[in-house]
Amino acid sequence: MSGFPRGRTAVVGAATFGMGEAPGHTSMEMLAKASLAAIEDAGLKLGDIDAVFSTLQQDPLCAMTAPDYLGIRPKLVETTRTGGSSFQIQAMWAALALDAGLCDAVLICYGSNQRSAAGGLMRTSITPFPYESVYQPRNPPSSYALAAARHMHEYGTTREHLAEVAVAARKWAQLNPEAFDRRPLTIEDCLSARMVSDPLTVRDCCLVTDGAAAVVMTRADRARDLKQPPAYMLAGAQATWHRHILTADLTTTSVAECGPRAFAQAGIGPQDLDVVELYDAFTINTILVLEDLGFCPKGEGGRFVSGGAIAPGGRLAVNTNGGGLSCVHPGMYGLFTMIEAVRQIRGDCGERQIAGAKLALSHGNGGVLSSQAVTIFGAQETL
Amino acid sequence: MSDLRPDEEFEAFLKDGRFMIQRSRSTGGFVYYPRVAEPGSGAQDLEWVQPSGEGVVYSATVVRNKLPTPDYNVALVELAEGPRVMSRVVGIDPGAVKIGLRVRARVDAIDGTPAVVFDPVQEGGA
């Protein structure tokens, strides 16, 4: 028994707001705009929402802030704080809570104005870890750089392999009108880009943007009567192996453990997926997670992505919105991989639509490869 | 050992110029970073021991800066005793710090804060 209520809940509403830049807006305003749009997308009313799982990066009490702002008195609130993977974990709890009957309609929402407000990365009030901070790693890039350097050493992964990930993401972004950076990008551009923390250049690092997103989940019986084709939740699994890069296994993420659990819940294997939406905070993430999901053996990720294999027209559709590298990355990106998975299942993706997409994976990463979470969504015929 | 105050004690050792790690009396396992119990086993019978100081670079990066701030190395070093530490390998070009490089610990200061750093070990040297 997998323990997960496969297909018994669904994402019925999904929306974004302020993708890239939203000058003049607070993070809360952005969260609210995305939330109202997602509720409308579902064909529901604000008063139908009875559970709010909200995340505002700089607000430890956002579980109360968002319901207050929206004028909701939720039966259930939830604020997992695992960084960018929080949303996959929230979707997992939402499925369990809905299936248990604790609530009827869950709003999962996020907003961040980090680009416009701070002009760069937000400095959250995270307690410094003295056994790292004294050495002044430029985090998060330096932690991911240490993982990339070790992967290169052990498996012969190259900077060209990393560049393949960035170029593929950009090519997908060029098919997505919502993507923030759609400028041409070549492998050579990546190799000659400014080094941030070796071996990662600025092109190996995600964008720093504004952005808000929200989804609404209900039980499957209700989902069928709503406005949109439901994206049924088939799996949700997370694994946390470390907090600091100091204690990390640098070349294997905990997706190696929670990925197989998610596939078992869904009753599918990686080869069955039509689209794979991974949390690409850095180019090395995509390589590590493709390996750990089982698309190729450990160490082969660099060679797997070579030759445009994950770009449009390649062998596997990865990060079809352009990813955190080229579409949007407002501090926490996890909810955006879910939005793209849902849109692909609905067939709403225009030029970048994968024809007949029925099974989509949405992955989240938090901290410095610390928290990994895998969710799988499917169309009606996958039930 | 319920009165163990690992962070405070580690810092006091450093201020005294000493790099110390912990070891469980019952399991023999070495522990770094300092904790009130051995991770995994939960053993609380930790004592401070002086590591050999020998280590090997497990991974390394160069933090790039705008002039005049110099680039610097940040490394993960695997101690001979087993635990990994984050540190800096100093005394050589930061770009020359390669995985597998043998290094030795000493206590120095980074921007006035006492910290363990590592020097490259000359091949054939002591």
C-alpha cells in the first residue's frame, strides 16, 4: 500500500501573476492576484476555499497573513518551510486532507516581488550556520557549485553539459510568451559567461524575478463538475537528507529515494511521463534529478542532456515553460513547475504544448539540494 | 554529558588556537559539525578530541568577486577521521585547489573571526 490517495484529488484551478517583473506590487498583493485568478480559473468563489496553504518568503506568519488579506477563515492552514519544494509537499498534504474530508477546497499560493522590491536576491532571516558562514560561500550558488564540481570529478560531466541544460531551457522559454528571458543563447555564450562560483557561471544560475502563482485543489468527484479539465494528483512524495551542503551527498539527491516512491504511488515509471518539470535553480539540478528519477544511470546525466536532448524536439520534454533558468524564479520556484505540469495536461501550452500530454511530473527542490519532492499529475484517462 | 554546550566550546577552542572535533565514547564515531549527540545514533557520550589535521579536498569552488575584492576558495575537506568540513584552502591560487589535494588544518582568522583553514601538503613532505 502506497498510502497516497491516487487520483482522488485534482488541481482544478491554476494561475500566475507578475511573471518576471511586477513593479509597485507587494508580495502579498501578488499572491492575492494569483489566488483570485486561480479560484476564477476553477469556476469557484472565494467563499468556497476552506483551506489556505500560503507562502510568503519573508513572513514566518504567512499562514495567517494570506487568509486575513483574502478574507477567508480557513479550517486548515499549512506552511511547510522547505524552501522551493514547499509547494509539492503542500500539494501532498492537501491531497491527504481533502481525501480525509478535513476540508473541501485548498488554495496553495505564493507571491514574491524580490526583483522589483530588493533589486536582487531576498535575504531571508535565516539563522547563519557558523560552520559554513565564516568561509563566506556565495550562497546558494557556491553550494550547488560544490555539487557540480564533485559530479564533474566523479563522472566526467563537463561545463558543456551544464550549458546544454541552460540552452534547452532558453529554447523552451522562446516558445512561452510568459517567460522572462527569451533572448538567444548558445553553448558558447554560456561557456564565456561571467563566472559566479566555479564551475557555475551566471548562465548556470536561475533568474532573479518577481512572480506569483496559485493552484486550487478539490476531491476528484467535485473536480469533474468544474470549469477546467482536472489534473488528477497521482503521487506526492518528499525526502529530506540534509540542510547544509557540508552534510550533503553531493552527487545523489534524495529524489533517488522519493522519486521511486512517487512512481510506485502513481503506478507508472519514468518512461511513461510525457513532460517532466524539474526545479532548475542551477543547471546541475536538472542533471542530478534526471539521474535520480531514473532517466539514465547515475553519472550519465551530462551525456543524457547532450545534443539538445531535453530541448524542444528532443527525446524528453523537460522544463517546457523555460524553467527557473529562463522563465521565472521569484525566490521559490516550486509552484511554477506544478502550474506548467497542469497546463500541459490541460493542453493549454500553445507553441510549447506536448501533443497529447497525459502524465506530467512536477518536482521541487529546497535549500541547497536539501529538500526534494516529487508530484505526478495525470489526465482523466490515467485514472 | 547533558551539560555539553558544543557551539560555545568549539568556539572557545578556536579562540585558543585549537581545532577540535567530537567523538562518541560508545560508538567511536567522529562528529563534525559540533552537536549534543552523534547524528544517526543519538549517542550523547561525546568527548572532544584533536583530529590529526590531515585531510583531502572533496570538492572546491572559487568565489568570484569584483575588483578589488580578491577571489577566494571555498572547499569541502574530508578529514582523515571521516567527517567533512567546509573551509578554505589558502596559500595557493584559489583556482589551483583541486579535488584530491592533500591538505592540513590550522587555525587562522577570516576577517577577524577565528576559523580552521587548510594548507596544501607538499608531496613528499612531512
